[in-house]
Amino acid sequence: MLLHDAPASDEATGRPLQSALRRAIRIRGARQNNLKNVDLDIPTGELVVVTGVSGSGKSSLVFDTLYAEGQRRYVETFSAYARQFLDRMDKPQVDRIEGVPPAIAIDQTNPVRTSRSTVGTMTELNDHLKLLFARAATLHCRRCARPVRRDTVASVRGALAARARAAGDPRLVVSFPIRVPANFSEDEVRAHLEAQGYTRVQAVEDVAAPAPGSDAPAVGSSDARARAGRSAAGERWLHVVQDRFRLGAVDDARVADAVEHAFARGHGHLSVHVLDDGGDETARWRFSTGLHCADCDIAYADPLPSLFSFNSPLGACETCRGFGRVIGIDLGLVIPDAGKTLAEGAVRPWQTESFRECQREMTKYAPAAGVPMDVPWRTLTDAQRRWVIEGGDDWTGKWQTQWYGIRRFFDWLESKAYKMHIRVLLSKYRSYTPCTACRGARLKPDALLWRVGSFADAQAALDMARPNETAQAGLPPAVRITNGVAAGSAGAASYARFMPAGVAWSDAQLQQIAGLSIHDLMLLPIDRVAAFFDALKLPAPLDEATDLLLTELRARLRYLREVGLGYLTLDRQSRTLSGGEVQRINLTTALGTSLVNTLFVLDEPSIGLHPRDMHRVIGVMQRLRDAGNSLVVVEHDPQVM
């Protein structure tokens, strides 16, 4: 049975009159598989449903005949050189097919096998997110968690006005840093500064490592005699006075001139020293024209779109290569029964004849370390477990006289992995575990320092109430806990911010940071990500490209919600999706690409979808049709028919 949705008039649908609506795909003499000389006309520019009992030839007609011929004709438009790299496509068993447009099949098969493919990459949302973060994200220092921005003369002047007002208009000294080169003495540098008119040095600072601005051109002569007063551990920096004033007693032009010259002399760095009435320094405000945290003295690189992609060498974690997990020794397999004591054989690989000597050595060294052998593993303290796993704190590499621990035992086995039986043994205790370098985020730590949105936007997305969220998970509200998620009631679920690796932030600092990182968005359900971007207001001025990015992001997220996929997360691996989920994702991807005059062939897109959400899929298919495409759907659902 063939049904099609043919509107009465173009005024009823709002669609422009197209020649495609007056044409049809004519199939004559189709004999593919169990078809018996089927003659059929399918109107183009419409939503057509093919239905029937099992084995009636629906898939043979739609996929093996109609789609196969459309795909074959499209491939034949390629050059002979391009076609040699494609599989040969045989002509279906049919006398004649006329008027078939280029065809795209969206079926229930999930061809994805790699763990690099996620919902975000399938829907191309990751591509849009990495462009948005490279353009509009705010950097936060990995040490102090404060926003890191490029300072300008105007921003420094505004910051000085606000801080001086809060401090009671103290005396301020604007200075710039000059490094004393290794082949010059401090007196020589001071002499040359005085020749240029800089006679005052506010502070002398010894640092253990080169500070930003160390690429400043050397001043002074090339005399390389011994320098007096130099720090043996590092370098010496002179903070040379550019100007001194009380902010309330000078005009803006003088402040701007001092800041501009200090930036120029200090190669993008300056300090403002706050003095009390006695002339002693009470505070120091640092500024920088680069992506540099002046307070923590940490420089950062400019963001690139590839920095936020785990499929790019520039953004992928160097340890796990962007997979988010590594294969290594699983302590759960090494110590499978936490109820056993060490004497009873809690460490499984040491109970064989080949490695029983390790069990005896542990028994020998345990009393001196205060580790009981007759206590179940689960009741041992953290320090005692660490001794068993990591070895003694006094380890110097002497295997015969020191305790090495489980970790070094397996490291030793790895060095013998050229032997077949050792590789077999190691395989018994290996498994995939989250990468410790990126904590499963797949990205380099610097990528997670960039955040988009305000504090209010982040809180709204993390704490947004979703009444059906717990019901979809199939678990009672009190026990539902997932990736950074803890739901305590049926009406709301709270998601925690992701703590990046390699930062010195406390939990309190993390909770107060504005915005969400790209991995925070990956861990949230699509419903919440869509709500976050709907409410997102980026600071002005916005260029046209960023505005287009936001518009496209919101549209694609809306399509995913419309087909009932709002419960998925963007980091969900594609190979774990069901056939119906993959088909609906591909449907929204096709809608997002704005294709026209294309034949879409679908195989039961309603499978796995609740009847109350069926209207969403129907709306997406109708939108594809209204864009000037033809849809042929194999379906049994009465709502679709």
C-alpha cells in the first residue's frame, strides 16, 4: 500500500509552486527480489509512506530499487578517475526508472564502530562548538581561576579608577619590568636607564625562572664580567618607575600616557604599586596586553578551533590520544575479592607457582611497614593499601632488599612482554580505564580553561528541573547518579561542574566560575544544552560569523529535541545508539544541511519512539518536504500514515 501526503493547494502549506511538485518518479517492471513486474508512479515533493505486511517487498521496492538506482545515477556523474575509488553499483532489476533525484538513505543500521564518533560529531554540533569557543569563550587561569583577558590602555585606566576608589585614592606608582641580562651587571643597566631618563627603580625582584617579557632587548654593553648581587637561582628584574600620582589629582590623559609608555617599555607588562602614607608598598596590581595572568605570571596561547576538538592532534589529550580512556592494569582484576586478607591471597597473580615469591616478599616486609596480613583488604587504611600497590616510600630500585609493590611488579612484567606467556598473563589483568591525564575529557587541559556564558546561565543549565528526566533513566530518583549527576527528587536533577586536570582550583572556586567549559556541555543532556544556548547572551560586539554560529547551534539542538532525543548527551558514543536513535539523528542532520531537490528514503523512523513523541518526527519530515525534497518512508505507524 502506498500513501502520500498531498496538500490541497500551495496556499494551505505556504510552499512556493515548484516544478518538482508536478513531476513523479516512474518505476516500470520492477523485479528486484520478490517484486513481480511492479509498475508505480511516486509523486515528488511529497511525503510518501509505503506500508504492508512483512515480506511484501517494501524494502525491495524502496531501498533495493528506488534508492539503489538514485545512488547509482549520482555516482555515474563522477569522472572515471573518481569512480575507480568507489564500489561498483549494479543496476537494479527494473525495466525503467524515470525522474529519480539524488537519493539519501536513512535506515536503522549503525555503521559506526569507532569510539571517536559521538553524538556531537554525528550531528556536527562539535564543529560548531569548537568555532564558538575559539571566538567567544573566556579564559580562566589554571591557578587562581580568575578571568584572563588582554589589557588595553582603556581597560587598565578603568580598573585603576575602580580599585583606587575602593582603596581610598592611595599613591600609585606605574612601573614596567626590565630584566637584567646574564652578561650585564645591575649597575650597568641602571646607568643606561638613567641615560634614557628613567632614574627611579621602585622594586628589585629575584625570580627562579624567566618571567614573561624576557624577550625584551638587552640594554647596556656586552661586557661579560661577574655581576654583583645577582640571584644564583634565577634572574633579576627591575621595576622601573614610569610615573607617580594620586589618581584623583591627575587627568585621564596623563594616566593613559603613563600606561601606554609602560606597556611599550615593558613589552606588554606593567605593574601598579600601591603605597601608604609612609611610602611602603601595600599591594601590587599587574596588567598584561597578552593572554597572560599577570598575578600568577602564567602565559597562555591563543585559542584555535582545533584546540577544542579531540579528533585533532592539537586538541587531543596526549596520553589517551582523544579516546578518553587508556588500557592498563585494572586493580579490580588484580584484587578481585576485597573480603580476602593479604595472607589468604587477596593479590590474585601472586598465588601461582611462578610468582609466589612475591607473596613471600610481601609477607616479609609488611610487619616493618605496619601492614597487617590478617585483615580483609577492604578494611585496610589508604596508607596501607598504597604501600601494597605503590611499594615502600624508601624505594631506590633495590628489588632484593626493598618492597616494590604491585605497580612496579607489573611494570617489570611489561619489560618482559616480548615473551608470549607474559603477554597472555598481562591481558588477564588489563582493561580500559578513564585517562588520568584528562579525566576522560579527551582534550588537553588548556582547552577546558575556556568557558562560555555567565554564572547565571551555567547555574540555570546545571540545576534546571526536568520532571521526566528520572523516569527516562528507569531508576528511582534517590539512586540515579551518572556522569557528574546526582538526582535527589523526581522534579529536578543537579549536574556538577567538571573539574579539569592540572588546575589548582578548589571546589569552592570551581562552583563560582562563570560559564561552562566545552566538556561541561558534553556531559549535559541535549535538553539542557539547548536551554543554555537559548538563554546565552554573548558580550557585544558580536561579528556576523559568531551570530551565525549561535543561530545554527540553536537550530540543530532544536531539531534533536523535536525528534525526542533530548535525553542524549553529546559525548555519548555513536556505536552505543540504537537503530532508531541513529536514524533520527541522521534525519536532523539532513534537516540542518538545508538540502533541496533530494530523495530521502527512511526505514521506520518511529521505531523506539514513544507514541506521544511521534508528532515530533512527523513535523521534521514535513519540514524536509516543505524545503522541496521528496520523502519515501517505510512505516507501519498509523500516525505517520
